[in-house]
Amino acid sequence: MQAASPIMSGFVIWLLSLSGSALAFKEAKNKLLEAKYLAVVLFVILGIAGANLFTVKSDANFSVNNLKIWYKPNVPLGVAKGINPGRVVWGHDPKIASWDGKTGFWWEDRFNNQTETDKLVSQTLFSLTNTQNEQKSWDAIFRFFNKANRNVNVGYLSGEKVAIKINQNNADSHESSKEINANPQLILSLLKSLVSEAGIAQENITVADPSRFVTNNIYDKCHSVYPKVHYTDHNGGDGREKSTFVENGFIYSFDFDGMTKGLATCFKEADYIINMAIMKGHVSQGVSLCAKNFFGCTSIETDWQKNAHCSGFSQNREGKRQYSVYPDFMGHKDLGAKTILFLIDGIYSNKSLNGIPDSRWSLTPFHQEWPNSIFASQDGVAAESVALDFALAEWPDAPDMLYSDHAMEEMALANNPPSGVVYDPERDGTRLASLGTTEHWNNPKDKKYSRNLGKKMGIDLVHLEVK
């Protein structure tokens, strides 16, 4: 009902404006017959006003930039997570990416400023935790997670394992790909921060995409600095470790065709996870962000066609509520429930799921340049919701944007979702609670969410411009 109320309220306003306009014109006709000309003028004005409201509301309800609008802004759902509940830090540093779109490859060092990328990661952590010290930022993140999820007031303990899920969906070998994949400079910045500031030994960190390949541009850069870090991919070899899977480690809440039940051992055994997604579109779900990134932790083949996307990944194009695998991924005890940080890489971004990066952004403050941004949160649902709003504004013509927020609402209301599905990804009889908060911003110009507008619920978007 919460999810449907914006649609219902819009329909009521539309209906009242339409009926009010018709009534006003009818009264104007009656007064004209009675020779009451002043009343005629007044009712004509009322009729025109009602007709205008009808037109404006109709346009708002049916399309903006050729995208049908089905939602209302600033209607927060779910329970916000994090030290600062519902906080999403949008860090922007236009000094990072300088690729011209033609010369060489987008990921080359000459087109990506490593020092500025390091600054972006550091300052984003500061904003997320309200500190000005990277070591204290990580301690706050680990300590909050342990208190909230394990009821112990401790930070990171020596020997605990951290797994970083990167997105290499467009890699089909160890050779570096020209298509959009995980950003090598951003991975290196994250490793620097974890090793030098969080105090985590290299051998306790794994960088992995168990269903794809860790390409040379990532491995060579990061291994040369951190040779004891584990780099794990589907095939192994060339210094990488081969993924192994725990049978029936991931069994979902709902049976469907194409289920992949093996769960990567490195994530099963991890104490903590960092989900490092990419800002990009995806056919059948509008966007491919943090929840979708976890799909690569399951036992799919390198050839995705051997395990094609099922109905669990697709929103209904008519808006009908249905099961989504996203709550299962984000709520599973060995995936989302272990995640201390959700990080969305928007240094380049792409409107489609594959291909060479080509999405320069027009919103303020991008001015037709690369987005040069990252989005970070302890609330994975909030992070996805903010990234989706940027995508809806920048790529309204991307495939399957319509109803793309339904998966976010299923996650936010996982305890009582609009679909009516009982989400229990371990099938142990324990239903998921809310996995975070979701809403849409007020408009693409101001980018204000409920907490930015003084409310005590919903998303808190912090815009960081790196100096």
C-alpha cells in the first residue's frame, strides 16, 4: 500500500482536476444562458485552470524525457542503516579521468590520476563517518558493523578476512578489456586504505570476481604493490587463484529456472565484504549496481548464456509486483549481511551493461564530462536508490528503466514487500527484516532527499567536491 499510495494520490488529483474543469465549463454555459456575464468569465477561468492542472498532472504522470513516471519524490520506505542512518556520500573529483574517448584505453594510468583517486576514497570515508582521519574512519565502520550485527563493541581484529567483490562482467580472459569493468586505480586506492590505514594484512584480503576474470590491468597494477593479496577469478592461473564453490551455499527464497546455488568459498569464509559495483545500465533491470554485483559470487559459468538471467532479475514491464533476487543477495548471511561498505564506481560509467565507456554526464556539476564520482554507503539500498536517480536523469532512454525501483522497494520492505513474497534466502524460517531505505530525490537539480529536507527518515545524500 505504501508503494501504491503515490500512484493513487496522483490519480485522485488527476481525476479531481478533470471533473472540476468539466463542472466549471458546465456552470459557465448555464450562467451564459442566464445572461450573468461576470459569472461566465469566472467559471471560464476556473475551467481553464482545471484543464491546465489536468494537462500538467497528466504529463507528470505519464512521461518525462520520454520516460513514464510511476513514482512520487521524497516518499521514504524502509529502515535506514549506518553510523549516520541512510547516508550516501557522493564524492566527485573532476581531476581524475581525462580519457578523450579515442586514444588508447580508458583505464590507462596516463588518463587516470592515482593521487586524486586516493584523495577521493579518503575524503569519502571521512564524510561517511564524520571523521578527518582514515584510520578512525575504518575503525568506525568496522565497529558499527560489529555492534549492529554481532552485538560486540569491537573494531577489526587481526586475522579476520575481507573479501572485495569487483565487477568484471565484460572480461572473457586475463587480457585487459577495452570495455567497462572494474577501475584499476580505484581498486588500488581501496587496497592502500585497507592495508595502510585500516591495518589489515595483505594475506587477509581477497579481490575477486568468482564468475569472471581478474584482468591484467588490475592484477599487474595491484599485485606489484600488494603481492600477498589474493586475486581470485573463475579460471585461476597467471598468479590468480581459481574460485571454488560451496554446494547449495545460496538457495534463494523462491524457486525459478536457472538457479545457481553454488556460493564462492572466498565469500563464504570472509568475515567482512566490500561490494564494489559499477555505475552502469543493464537490460531487464534498468541498472546494474550492488545487489546485481553479488550474482557473480554464485556458480555461474564464464559464458553467461549457460546461465541466462532469469525472471528473478527482471522487473515486470507493466509494473506488476513480483519476486526479485535482490533482497536475497542483499540479505543473505554470507553476502549482503557481511557487507561493511557499498561502493559504486562512477569514475566513468556506461548507459549499457557492456561496451566502451561513452557516458559523459550533463547534470550539474558534470558539464558533459566523465562523472568522476563514487557513491559510498553502509546502507546498500540507499546507495542503489541514489545511483538509480542519477541513472534515471542521465539515461531516461536506457532499456528497462520503467519500474526499475521496484527491486529497491522490495529490499527496503523485505519484511513485508509489495510483491507479498516471503524473503528467507537461507530457508531457515527467519524472514528478512528491512535491508535499508529507499526513496527518490525531489528533482535532478537540487538532489534533495528526506533527511536533506530536515526529516528524520529516508536518505541523507552528502555531496563531496574533492579539493
